Amino acid sequence: MVETKELMEEAVKFHGHTCPGLALGVLVSKYILEHGHDFSIDEELVAVVENDNCSVDALQALLGTTFGKGNLIYRDYGKNNYTFYNRDKKKAVKISLKGEPYSHEEYTREERLKMLLESDPNEIFNIKEVAFDPPEHAKIHESIICDECGDPTMSTRVREFKGMQICIPCYQKLTKN
Ligand SMILES: [Zn+2]
Ligand SMILES: [Zn+2]
């Protein structure tokens, strides 16, 4: 058993404050930590998250899935869904919030936080094994110098404009009017 309280303390050190969102991420992480035989915490673990709220910081702090390492993938869907892949064991699990646990109308923030930290992940999440189809490893692309601002820019992000090769922010500026 991994103690939720200790995980929360660890996550707060990274995140900077205590909040219900972080507690959700702690519960997600707790599930993965308790299933270490399927999801060891190393470079082989990949997390795909569908929001960029406080909860994701708990994953970064507790599971080592980070943006910089490339094993934290963000999809902007606005959902509290977390899918984990273990490249080593070819296993995948999807953890999805069932509804809003302990609604804002009924409980204060402090009450919600307390109840969340006392919850079992299975109470508030749907947890199911899913097909193993992890996102591909990020490829390294050559850089092209933006003809407008001079920044070296990954070739796949360069836009053509009036015979120039330009970066996205420059493209947006030049095509605004
Ligand atoms: Zn927060
Ligand atoms: Zn530019």
C-alpha cells in the first residue's frame, strides 16, 4: 500500500500548493504505483493526458512522466482521462474520472480535498485495460532558419509564405491582415 498522504506531500513540493486537482492526480499516480508489476516507474512508462490542469503535476512529480523526457503526452481534449503505456510489458490502462466527485455545490474546497485524499482510486475513476497502441517516439527533425525572425525552427513547423520559409508566430503576424 502506498500512503495517499505521503504522495500528496511529495506532489505539493513540486506543484507549490494543495488543491483538489492535484489530489486527483495523486490518486491516478497511486493506482499506477500500486500496480508496479505492470507499470514500473521508468523511461518505459508513457502517460497520455487529456488536460493540462493541476492533476498532471502529480504525475510529473510521482511517476517521472515529464514533458522534457517525452514520456508525457498532452492532448487538448479537456477531459480528466489518463492513459498509461508500459513499453516494456506492452500493457496499457486508461483511468477516467467518473463524474465530478464531491461536487462544488455540496462541499467546500477543504471538504472535497479531504474526501478525495481518503478515496480509493477505484471509487472515483473508471479503470480499464486498453489496447497497447502507444504514441510513437518523437522524431528529431532538422532546423530551418526562419526568414523573418531568424530563429532556428523545427522543419515540420515551418510555413511557406510568399516564397519565404517562416515560423508559426511570424506566419500568424504576417497573415493577420
Ligand atoms: Zn493546483
Ligand atoms: Zn520567425
